[in-house]
Amino acid sequence: MGRTRTTGPEGSGAARLPARLAVLAAVGSVVVLVLQLGEGGLVVVGAGLLGLVVCAVGVWWFVAHRGVVRLIGALLAVGAPVGVLVLLAYDGLWVTALVLFLCWSAALACARAALRRSRPERSRPAIVVPPPDRPVLIMNPRSGGGKVGRFGLVERAEELGARVILLDPSAPADVAALSRQAVADGADLLGVAGGDGTQALVAAVAAEHDLPFLVVCAGTRNHFAMDLGLDRSDPSRCLDALTDGEELRVDLGDVAGRAFVNTVSFGVYADVVQRPEYRDDKAGTALTLMPDLLLGEGVGRLDAQVDGTALSSQQALLVSNNPYASPDDLRRGGCRPRLDDGELGVLGIRVEDATQAADLAVRGSQSTGLTVMTAQRVEVTTDRDEIPVAVDGEALRMPTPVVCTLRPGALRVLVPRDRPGVVVPPPSVNWRRIIDLAVGRTARSADGRTRT
């Protein structure tokens, strides 16, 4: 079951003013709407909602179908918002729409500020440590489009006293075996300049031997580096940790005995990344396969036990090493505010028709097609003996059931003391919580615990 977090009185007090401003701005939106009833206020709201629904239906048809239906879906997805703008301009309602938009935007901005202040950010405990004596770094020259060479990472690391193992792009290497050999040769730190999948393999060896682990963000997306607060624009800055670093203790995920630092994906995405053509044409491959994966006959669905809670017939399931800030933020790349809370994030998706797609677009994380939880253990099953799994973006196949767990504080990560830090995205807006903050009331759940 999901854990309940407690918000202290100090956080609630700091959040009271922005919460009250949020409520006032929301009330202002309603007042504007009521005053403009005769001037088309309901038309503005109705047109906006209808446009959103039609756009969502269009996106669903475009993704889940082929041929003429896909073409119609594309036209609806593009035409719906354009049609709403034309209608508002033609009827002279753009001023009303603009005022409503500004009031509601102010309400959301203040609400998110209140939620941030109600849960004060806890800094990750870091320990200043002496520089390693025999660091070993594994570098993939092809990772991230050649960042190792472009940023001179080999030369920089060797200047700082590290031994560099440069992978040969023409000969696949067992990086876990290379890491274990480095430990046997006396390495007192392991590091990787590569993608998140490679990071996880070496991190597992570092955790196994209780050695510090160095992340050099030379991959394509570098999600793990981002959530550690590292500078993804300049991978060479990560190497500063070799001479001026501090150590963080973070959690390490485990899926069927294999470590992961970010996510494990089951279902639609995992099926897509299995295809060899995906690496060269991601969008084209996804569009080609989606209709069969979403609506095709005989397509397997996922069942899961999430700390004893059953999820059934899911099209996609994402299990993350610590939860992401919000499901809405995942669509923009995602961010985990912490990596040491000792819990898995779980996101399940089940959307099987245009109606459910519209419900997801309108209600977001409150939609019945989206399940958001946290857990200690997730067991995924299907009616097949083996299923595709994407572990930190790496395409694998695993026998069922597949069990995901977490090893709290298992990984010692060495990071530079001077680094940008984690940019925490705005939380999802919970208006019941906002009202509680505005009136200074502490909400309680049915079991008597503080609700956040």
C-alpha cells in the first residue's frame, strides 16, 4: 500500500498565504464566469472542454488506429484547439477567455507554491570524503553521440589520477565483469561515463563491494544524473568529485536480481523497445506497432500485486526507483525529488477506447485509467511464461512472475560538492489539501494519520 507522509506545522504555516491566494484566484475565476454568463462565459468554458476532449479523441485515434481513422485523428488533434481559438475570436469572447485563463493560472501557481511550502524540501545528507586512491572509470565512446570524446573525458579523468577502461564500440563488452576485475585489481571507486543502463550494471558491482560510485553524465538523457543534481550540460564537471567530492547514500532498485537506477517498464513501451528498428526510428516504430499493442487481438495484459493491492489488465506498468514528483511531470521527462526515501514508485495505465482517453486528458491523475502508488514490492504476472521488460531503457526478456524490490541506501554515490542541484517540479494540485492549508486545518485520514 502507498505510504502516508506527514506535513509538519511549520510547513503548513508557510503555505497558508499562497493557499489563501490560490483559493481567492479560483473564486475569482468563478466570479468572472458568473458575471459573464450573458456574455458567453459558459461558451468559453464549454468550448475549452469540448476542444480538449476532441483533441484527446483525435490523439487516441491517431495512435491506436491506422489508415483513414489515423488521418482523421490527426486532423482532430490539430483542428480542435485551432477551432476553439477561431470560435473565441469570431464571437468576441477572447477577452473573457483571457481573464479566465489568467485567474486560473494564478490559482494554479499559488496552489503549487503552497504545496511546495507545506512540504519543506529536505536536503540529502552528504558526507565530505577524502579523494579515492585508485579510481577506475569505464567509458563508452559512443554514448550520448560521442560525449566522451567531445568533452575530453578520458584525458580529464587521467589527469585526476583515474584509470580509464575505454570500451570498444565494435566489440560488445561485459561491463559488470570489467567492474569486478577492477575491484579485484584494487579499485577503491567505480565510475561510468555512459547511459543509464550501463550505469546500473556498474552501480550493482559498486554496491556489492560497498565502494563509492561515480556518475559521469555522458549518456543521452542522463535521468539518474539529473536526479542526483549533476550538471548534464558539461559531463566533465562530474569528474570534479575525484578531488572535491562528497558522498550520498541512495537506493538501488532490483528487478529479478538485476539492478536498476531509474525505471523498469512493462507492457507497451517494453514491447516497442524490443524491436531492432526502434533505435534508428523511435517515433516511426512506435506508430507502426501501437495499434496492435493497444487494441490487437491476443495482446497480453499485465497483472500486478503492489504490496498486496491487485492491479489487473494494465496496458503499461512503470516501476521506478523512488517515486516521480507527479504523473503529469513524467510526460515532460520526469524528476524524482529524492532517491533515498526507500520506496518504489508505481504507475499503471489502462486506456482502451477514445472515451477513456478523453477522461485521462480532462482528469489527469484522477482518471480511472491511471493508477499511481508507492510500494516496497511489486510482482508482475501475465498469461505468458516470459515477457518483454525495459530496464533503464535496455530491452530484456524475463520469466514471469517478475518481482521488483528496493535496496534502501545500498549505493554510495560520489558527487562534486559544487553542482547545480535537483530542480524539483511543481506538485500536482490537490484542492482539498489547498483548502485545508488555507483555513489552517490539518486533515486526517480515516485511520487517524495526518493526510498530505
